[in-house]
Amino acid sequence: MKTDGNTLIELGYQPGKWFGEALDYINTHKLEGEKLLHYLDQFKLPEPLALKKQATAFSVNIRAEHESEIENVSQVISTMNELMKTPTLVGGTIMPDACPTGAIGQIPVGGVAVAKNAIHPGMHSADICCSVMLTDYGKTDPKHILDIAHTSTHFGPGGRLRGKQFPLPTVLKEQFMSNPFLQSDRMLSLAQEHMGTQGDGNHFLYVGRLKSTGNTVVVTHHGSRAPGALLYNQGMKIAEKFRQDLSPETLKQNAWIPFDTEEGKNYWEALQIIREWTKQNHTTIHELVTTGAGASVTNRFWNEHNFVFKDEDLFYHAKGATPLDTKFMNDVTGPRLIPLNMSEPVLIVDGETTGNNLGFAPHGAGRNISRTQHRKNKAHKTNEEVFYEETEGLDVRFFSNEIDVTELPSAYKNAENVRNQMKEFGLGNVIDEVEPYGCIMAGDWQKNAPWKKRKK
């Protein structure tokens, strides 16, 4: 009697790609009874993995400096305690800029989670490869650079309009086309449309002077835009399918893709390609400034601070943490960058891996309160009053021409405290600084959004 798919289903196996090959083998070799069951053992799913009863140990490189930070630190530690019960995790750490985001058990900003043989899309989030790049323009006038940058970059929702877009480099396009996660027409269209854009939120183009030389530099901050968000959505769907089979108890936001699967290998490759896209995005903006200003480049380097880094079978999910260890970056050309806020220097750091930092430093200043709460705290003043108080002496611009008070310096943690805790916990050495001249951010682009105008 010929064995078919119904036979396998009756034996308790879930339909899958392996059915066809297995049935060919079974029927060719006329397997029955014990021989059939023995052959099918290799296709049995492992017993579901339960959450760990005790959280895997993680290091805490943060403490409350004053009363307003107590709740924030408590929430960060609480969410890490839940997160570290995920079956795949073998280590973790939290940085001085840490702050909770999302439900309990979700990795906080400023957190690092180390998984064995597993990639957790929810632990790198939709803003894959959020990163910073610095270009040194020597003694060029910073105002000239900022003016040219304002006409060159692009903030806000969506991408560049047709006729103003930048084509994908041939090699990068071929990489997209070769990967199952990235080869769709929609993905390729978004990759071109969003090239040379910076988005909104805390992303910026910052102009300042190096403390060591007085040279004018540009620092940009943004992630992988719509292409990264689309990859993240696909990754979460694949991870959820694995979660239902491998560990239903695991929180949905902590689902994972096993690296030793076809999906895992393809997803890892897709992450590397999106990383290259993001680096090219930074480079495109910097080259526009270079050409527009007629300036010469004396130095350039970059680093991501929101990504997954691999070391043999360990995957370091850095949700807002700057890699110090060179093993995490295959294209290290300089030290690392840690921005704090628009009125503070961008720190240029290097450092060594220790037991408590796991090879990482903070990625910025972080927040103690939400954007909504910050707005409420400033409601007794106009946006203009807050802006002029906090940006005096700086050339600060909002691309939308609308002030976003949630991106002004007081919205962030005290920069001095973050720097002090970096030193206290051994989280990188400051070897130079970019002192602020001015910056461009998206601003409150939603204030005059078309749908809001229609509603009014």
C-alpha cells in the first residue's frame, strides 16, 4: 500500500516541504511498521521549550542618579528580568542610557541580549541598523556646511519624490535580488525611494567641531528606513511560526528564528544587506554635502548601534548599544560615535570588552520619561520659549519648520550623568569630542499633516 501525506498527518506530523522528499523515499524503499516510524523520527519536532524559571544573569551598568530616575531604572531591570527568561538567551547587559519600551519582557533601549544559535527580530526592532556616520571637512566653515546639508538631506515621512531619487548601486541591487526576504518589487522600490532620507524621531544631521583639531564635521543619525521596517515585519512573521512549534510560552515579541534553518541563514544574510544599504544611505547624504559645499573629506567612519552581531554561535542583540569590540564590525575604520543631545558633544570613543559590558557602550543619553509626559511638563511654556531657552548659541533647525519639544535637550537624560556612569562601569574611553555648532531634525512634521488639516 502506497504511503501518502494523509498517512503522515495521521501519525502526528505537520505538513511541510519535507513531505515530498520523505514520501518518495518511503515508497521507493517500501518502508512500513517499525522501519517507517524509525525513518520518520528525524522529522519529529523537539519538545516545546519552556520559559526559564529563573532569569539568565545579566549585568547592570546603570543606577538612578536622582529621584526622577528611580522608576525608569526599576522598570528597565524588571523588563530585563522577564526578557532573560527566554529559552535561547545566555547573557545580557544594560547601559546607562537604558529606558523601557513596550510591554514587560520586551528588550529595553540600551539593552543587549545574547542568544545561542537564534535571531530575535523583536530584539533589533523595526529600526534595523540605526547608526551614525562622521565626515571630517577640515577647516570648512560650519555654517556653510550646515546650509548645504539643509538643502541636501531629507527628513520626514516617505521617501524622495520621483526625479529626485538615487538609484541603488548595481552591486547592492544584485544583493537584494539574491535574497528571498529582499527581492520583491516593493522592497526594491522602497530601497530606491528612501535612499538619501533620514526619517523623523531622534534622527539628525549634526554639525560641529572636533575638540582636538577644530575641524568641521558632520554626523548623521538614522536607520534603514522603510526597507528595514519591511524586513523586520517579515522576520517577526517567520519567528512567530517557529515560536508556535518551538516555544509557545515565549512572549511573541521575543520569538526567534533558529540560525541553523534555511530561514535563519537567509534572514541573517538579509540583515547584512540592509546594513550595507544603511551605510550607503549615510554615504549618499554625506557625499551630497561634500559636493554641494565643494569641500574635501579628510576622514570618515561610522558604526551602527541597533543591530544583531554574531560571534560564532552567539548572536548579540544590541537594542541601542554601541559595539566596542572590533569582532562585531567587519569594516571598522575608526573609533565609535555616541551622540547625547543637540546641545552636547558627540563622544568619540574606543574601549575593551569586559565581563560587564560584553563589548558594548551606550548609544546616547536615553530618556527618563515618555515624549507625552515631557510635553505635559513643558505645557506651561510655548514651544518657542522652550526652544530658545535650550538652544541658545546653536543653529538648530527643524526640517518641517515645526518645533519638536520632545527632541530638545531637556527631553533626554542628563548627559553628564551618562558620561560619569560610562567611566564608572568601564563602558568605553572618550578619546575626542565633536562640540556642537548646530543640527537639523525632522521636527513635528505631523502638526500640519494633510489628514490633520482635513480633520480641522
